[in-house]
Amino acid sequence: MIELPLSFLTRPIAHRGLHDVQNGQPENSSAAIAAAISGGYGIEIDVQLSKDGNAMVFHDYHLNRVTSQNGAIAQKNSEWLSKVTLLGGTDTIATLDQTLAQISGKVPLLIEMKDQDGNLGSNVGKLELKVAQALKTYVGDVAVMSFNPNSVAAFAESNLNIPIGLVTDRFEAADWPTIPHSTRLHLRGMNDLDRIGASFISHNHKYLSDLQNFVPQLLGLPILCWTIQSAKSEKKAREIATNITFEGYLA
């Protein structure tokens, strides 16, 4: 297990950057990242794979929620995606390489690799390789995580000495309707932490109290949480979590 740098535990982490469309800072945009850096916050971003195999800084599988375009990001080439403007600002969809160059070690960076299997299964590897290639020469505090333990394990094969973690949840059927019941139960039990050499978890803040049932699995692991949206929720979360990922207010 690679120790998570202290910076991830001492600076609140801005979810998808310090996004605020009222100020021209869409989520995962260059403007949102610049605002987080200016505020001294850590930054969490999401990465998806383009059709031509590049890591793009984007949360959803489809374009329509945060752009004026339609279709799946995995069906579009990176050159085309890089010209798509994010709603609420002037920035376009960035590649991971561009975002890494912008952050350049100024603040801690938490990268969530979005599941490419579709069922949180074992059909992974291409995105993880691209993320590893992008981080090979990166200088600064960085950690990588995913809901899919197979994704994190695939990234770990790069041997980059970068801390890895699991994004965890209660995995209720209503929240994860496409995921098989057996998979949800397995993930709920956090059964892969030792196998992948997890350095931390980032848990759904609504269910932080569940973690008292996982003392052996979590012994010594830092606990982050997602996604806090008020000072009141932050105060409650910090009773259990070491640090928070936040949006919608200034932590």
C-alpha cells in the first residue's frame, strides 16, 4: 500500500473543480480548476475514454447534460470533443494531459476513472493505461480512484508509486439499477481493498455511519467522502471522515 499524501487530508477537495456556472465555471472545466487552485483547494476530476483512446476530463457517459451536443463521449474522437464547449462557460472539454499541465502540482489532484465496463466488471484496461501514461512524468500530489476495483487494479499494474483508492457506497438497487445484485453486494462489502492495495476510500457521505461495520477492512485507511453540499453536512461528515469532497459552497 502506498501512503496517501497528507495534503489530501488537510485541504478540502473541490468536486469537479470549484465549479459554479453562474461565474462561468462549469464542472471539470479549466475555469473551475483555476478557481480551485486560487482558493487553495484540492481538486477532484473525472476521466472518460474517447473513441480514439484518449483520456478526457468529463464526468458523464453522455454529452447532453453539460454540453449542447448529444451522444456518448466514447463514440466521439478527442479532436472533436476538444472543440465542444461546456455549458455555462467558454471552456471546451479538456484532455487529461491539458488538465495535468494546468494543475502542475500546485494543489493535490484526485482522479476518478469512470467505469468503462458498464457493470463494474473486469472489462477494463484502456482508460487505466492512458491515465498511467499521462501521470508517468507528473510532478505533484496525485491519487487515482474508481468505483470499479478492477479498474484500480489495472491502473496499479503501471507501478507508478501513486496511491489508489476505491469510491464506495451502500450500492442500493435504486441507485445502481443496472448493476447485478451479486456485484452490488460484493462492492458494498469492500472485499477488494486488500487485493488492490487500496490507500484510501471515498465513501458516500449519506452512509458514513455504515463504516462502523467495516473496521477490519478499513483499519488505518484514510476516509474521504462525497459529495458535501453545505457547512452543516460537512460538520456531520467530519465526525467520521478525515476529509471531504465538496461543491455548491465554500468549505
